[in-house]
Amino acid sequence: MNRWLAIRIDFISNVVVFGTAMMVSMLLPVNAGLAGLAITAAINLTDNLSWFVRMVGDFILCSQLQPSQRHNHL
């Protein structure tokens, strides 16, 4: 995955987690357990997004390689 894409995904992930934290702490006052669950879900969602983008990038790269190059790449 390109470094510029990784930086942008990390930035978006941080904004999502920060927004979730602000929302559960200020707008929707809930107990600590639900707040922790919401923040953990946001972190997991952004980690899964990063993993998915990385796998799609690897799939595209492998599909563009010749069969002899695929063995060396993996």
C-alpha cells in the first residue's frame, strides 16, 4: 500500500475515532461500558478498513503480474 494512502486512511480513522469519542462523551451521555464499546467498535472498523484496502491493493498488484512474477512476489 502506498504511504500516502496509508497516511490518509490513518487520518480518516483518527477523525472517526475522535468523533465517536466526542459523541459518546458530550452528545449522548451513556455509561462508561457503552462508551468504551462504541470507541472500540470505531477502532475495529477503521482497522478493518485499512486491512481491506491493503488486501485489495495486493490483489490488484498480483492480478497485474505475469505468472512467473507472482511466485517471486508472494
